[in-house]
Amino acid sequence: AWAPRLAAGMDEVYKIGLSGKGAMPPKGGSTASDADFKAAVDYMVSAVK
């Protein structure tokens, strides 16, 4: 599920996550700071590489 998103680059992954897409709300509904959200995304991406 991550491959097509990662192919677009991390800036795009962050942008979609921070702003939301389709039924997914911004930050997945989290109240985390942008920096904490990006750190969580980085952690998830590192697990699939």
C-alpha cells in the first residue's frame, strides 16, 4: 500500500497526510504537531523499507 505513495516522494506523502485525502481527515484525525506527525510517518515508512 505504501509503494505508490512513496514513489511520489516524501514531500507528497507528508502533504497528503497533513491535509487529508478522500475520507481520511488531516493528520488522520490526530492533534499531533506537524513535526510529530511527520516523525510518525517516517517511523512507519522505515518499517516497510
